[in-house]
Amino acid sequence: MLAYAVKLTRTPGAMTDADVEDLRTVGFSDRDILDITEVVGYYAYANRIADGLGIETEPWIPD
């Protein structure tokens, strides 16, 4: 799951059917895979919005 999440984050254009099949092989359901993909996608979206607008993190959040 973590390898899938990292690949989707760093190189989304390189994702293939095999990435999904790898998750199925180790027991993830299609719903699980959808949830993983949505969470990764949401964080990528939120981070790009924050970066694009120059939003600074709260002082208590470490760099």
C-alpha cells in the first residue's frame, strides 16, 4: 500500500494496472484501493492548493 501511495504521489503518470493488481494480490479490495487512491489524491490536491497560494504552515508544525 505504501509503495502504491508513494508512486501515485511522485509519478502518477507511471501508474499501471499492475499497481492495482499488486494491491489485490495482497488482499486489498477494490473499495480499499479506491479509498487509498482518494486519500493520496486529496492530500496531493490540498498540498498543491496550499503551495500555490503560498499558505504558510502553523508555527507548531515542524518543517
